[in-house]
Amino acid sequence: MKQPTSTEHWREFYRAAILELDPAKLSQRIAEAENAVIARARELFQDGGRNAEEAEDLDDAMYALKALRSTLKYNPAAVTSSGTHSMKVA
């Protein structure tokens, strides 16, 4: 995937990451989404932070991506061979 160019493209990268079913592609999808979220957050910051709702969405998305990455890192079995995500609560 290419780097996002419009304000809403980060959402596409985010959805692709959280819906990825192929364990071999998941890490790359997460990285792409994180980069897109960071790029959009920078745009909002440079714009004076006038869109508080989207900024909150970006924070939520980054939190979810970090949780998914952490699950993948510390519990690789959470991504099963069928490709479904199953986060366990400790």
C-alpha cells in the first residue's frame, strides 16, 4: 500500500490492519496503519488542531494498533492458523 494522501486514508489503513486475516501480513499492515495515523496526526497538529473529534479517533486507533501489536508480539498464538484474532484477557 502507498502512503495516504488525503485526510481520510488513515482510516483505510487502520481497517486493513484490524481486519487482516493473514498472520504473515499482519505486522506489515499494523506498521502501515501506524504510519498513516502518525502522518494524519501531524497534519492536524499543523492545522492548529481544529478537529478534536478526529484527533480523538486517531488516539483510539493508535491505542488499538499498539494493543494488536503487543498481542502479536507477546502472544503469537493469539493469531491462529485460521487467521482470526483472539485477544485473551488476563
